[in-house]
Amino acid sequence: MAITLKPLSEQTIVITGASSGIGLTTARRAAREGANVVLVARNEDALREAVESIEAAGGNASYCVADIADSDFPERVGKVAEERFGGFDSWVNNAAASLYARLEDVTEEEHRRVFDVGYFGTVAGSLYAVRKLRERGGGALINTGSVLSERAVGVQGAYSAMKHAVLGFTEALRVELQSEDAGISVTLIKPNGIDTMYPEHARNKMDVPASVPPIIYDPELVAKAICFACANPKRELLVGGQGYFVTKFGNLFPGITDVIMSNFMMEEAQSSKTPPEAGVSDNLFEPRKDGRERSNQDNFVRKSSLALEAQMHPVATILAGAGALAAAGLVSTLGGKSRRGRSVTRRR
């Protein structure tokens, strides 16, 4: 059965991890495009400010304060969505927690917390969303994975392992829903390095401030991918062309990739000279200062991704590429004729 999704302007969308970064950017973008949004996170002050800014701009928004690691969080979120907007049409599992540390320096408590939020929170949210969307006749489930869902990196081992688990769960759930023709689209979003508060919020056991290694992309690109997936069934969307190299090269040449990672992607590549803003750092177990979409670091940030556009609009991309090649060929042909014409004139 073909999956049909509502236009974004007719939807209510639940977004977890919405008090900063990708989640906040996505909520604002979806609201600008006419969707009702329900923002979910631990920081009530940041959520309230975000909702007020969305509504001041003419959007419709509500929020639910919840720790994604709490098993009952989906029911509380669903209640808010039902009371304010009559339910939801898309559910975005975006919340995550992380730390910068070699695996031998990660405690069991820290490791479990990363999984409780990023994996088990995604599982709980997904299963609740699927149950409710099935009752409504279909909808979209979007899980935020990572380029690290397929290629782990040192110093972020616990986070990489968690994102691998999210990938496996999402693929299995998609297959099960397809087998019953549930009418529910399941999309995995795989961002490359994104310019968010991620390195500031992560617990950091390095001796220097943490950073996202380049190439770094604007969170607006991830928001664009998520909003697209809410209205257009997609299996997955990878944000950032560098992610293709990381994942595909890593799958084809794992040993070589290990050598590259161990020599060029350890602490030095994941550190910065810019310390976190006061009150922001280490939200692994407790909420910290929130509300920014982007990091406080002076990074070069790419604001476009041809790879993402190609995934969202493959036919248009192929036609545009063919048109560009045809135009180049025409220019080359005309240039050749012009040169030949001038040559003949000289012979006369």
C-alpha cells in the first residue's frame, strides 16, 4: 500500500530535543511552513521562550516538559498534543545525550544514560507514535540517527554505539510496519557534523573544549530534511555530502578507514579553543542553559548540501545535471565552430 502523508501545513508535529539545536530549528521551520508543533525537552524556560517566539511569528505551538529517559514520557507528550491540537501526524525522535571520552574513561552510569536518552527514548517514542498513528490511519515517524550510525569515531564511542542501535531499531521497525501495510512512513535522518550546541552540552573528559570536526553544516539543513520527511515518505536522508564519503568509504575499506580515524580523528580533531558559554556545559544528567540553535564556536559552516537536494528531489537533480551537461556541450560545440571559422578566414 502506498503511503500518503498530509502536507506540512495540515500537520501537527511532535519534536523531542526541541529546546536547542536541530530540534529547535526544526520546530521553527515547521511552524513557518504552517504546521502545529509540540516541543519536548527538559528545560521549561527554553521551551516556553521557543513557543512564545513561534507564536509571536504567527505559528501554533505548545510544549511538554519531559526527560526522554523516563518511560512514560510519550504518554505525557501525546496528552498535550491531543488536548491542544487533537493529536499528531508526525513524530520526530531527535533528543540525545553524549560525552567526549575514550571508552575506558566512560562509566557504566554514563554509558547507560547515553542509551537511555538516545536509544531507549527513541524506542519508547517510536512505539507510542506508531500505535497512535495506526489509529489515525497513518503518518510519519522520523528518527534522528547520524553519520556515526554507520561509522564509529573514537572519543565519541558511546554516542556512536547508541546511534548504531538507533539505525538497527529503525530499520527493523520499518520492515515490520511494511509487512502489515500500516501506512506509516519511517525515516532515518543521518546528519554529518552540525553547528549546534552539541559539543557544549556533552560531558567532556578531554583536557580542552570539545568541538565537532569539520566539515560542519548548518542545522537548518537537517530541519529541512526532517520537514521534508514529514510530508514525503523517505527511507533515509543523509545531510551533508561528506557523510557519503565517511559512510561509503568506511563500508568499502574499513581497515583503511580505521587507520585514518585513529590518526586524524581523535582528540585533536575534536577539540576547540572556545570554551562553552557559562551555564551550558554537561547536560548529560541535568538540563542546562538552552535556547540556541547554533554553537558558540567560530566555525566555517556550510549552508547548502547538493547531496541532500539530490536525495529529496532525485528526478529534478538528474534533469538539472543533464541540462548542465547539455549546456556545456553546446558551449563547447559553438566554441569549436567559432575557432574553426576564424581559422578558415585566416587561410583566405
